[in-house]
Amino acid sequence: NSYTYLNNLPKLLEAIAASENGGPVIHTEASLSGGKTLKWHWEQGRAVEAIRKGSWDFVVLQEMSTLGYQGPKGGPPRINDPAMYFEYAGRFHEEIQRAGAKTVLYATWARDGYPEQQRRLDDAFAQFARRSKAGIVPAGLAWTVAKLEAPGIRLHMPDRSHPTMAGSYLNALLFYQCLTGHPAKNPPNVIEGTRWNRTEKV
């Protein structure tokens, strides 16, 4: 959903790969819609169609940031029971395996001001990964470490939920390392320019 399309995370990842001499070329395709669950994507069908086309090395699954829809607007965020996440991530995982690709989980971050919720999110991601042997891109863990080691860098937008450009750039670097097995050696300086700050769906 918007955690992926805000700041155009897929294209950031492609740009990092393109900056690496001799590294793999990364091509992305995305099925995105703001504020949606994996259940919604499964029922809508476009993501499943894209997976069934085949030729993918990895397929990344991103659940809603609270593992499901929130309660009444204006209330504090809460992490939902992961049962629905497990069910629909499992359905996607079966399709991904049939297509000959590897499932990767985008393990997202807790809302700003609610760090105690990160453990519940990570427990859900780790539980599904163990069950399915899926890979994990541990963005929530990386954000926790970054806040301790570089507290002056703001990762959350003022809404306390979505990523700033710095947050998306950190996530793209993490994706590159997790998918290729090594860190980017010469990443482009994309934080400075507005041309990367794209919010449209890709």
C-alpha cells in the first residue's frame, strides 16, 4: 500500500541497483493501492495475475501496517490479530511457489510514539517466515536501530505513520542488501533531489 508507493520505493531500489557496477539489474512491477490489506489484494485479483505471469525471482508481500484495518478514526493505533495476515500471506505464498519465485516479507515499522508495537509486528512476520521459509526485509528493526544510532534523521512523516524520503531510502538500501546478499557500495545520493519524491502509484 502507501508504505511502498510513497516516495516510489520500487524505483528507488532500481536506481540503487543501477548505480552498482557489475551488480544485478533489478526490474520491479507493483500492484499497489493505498490503505489495503493482502486480503483485499487477493480478492481484487491483479496481484495474483501478475504473480502467475512468472519470470520473477522474488515476490514481496506487504500487509497493512497494523496487520489489518484500524478501529474508529482518531483513536490510538492497535496491532490486529495476525490470523488474517497468515491466511492471505499463505495464499499468496502458494501462488508464488507455483510461479517458481521466492516469497519475501516487507516487515514494516510501528507508528511513531508506539515503539512497543514493533515486537508484535516482528513476531507475526517471523512466525510466518519460519512457517513458509520466506525471506524478510526487516525494515522495522532497521528503523529501531537507526533511531538509536542517528536520532537526528527523521524517518516518520508528521502523520507518525508514513516514511519520509530518508525512511524510504533506508528501506530501499535494506531491500537491496536482502535481495542481493550484499550492501550497496555506491548508492546514489537520492535524498537531495525532489525528482525521487513521487507519491503516485506505480
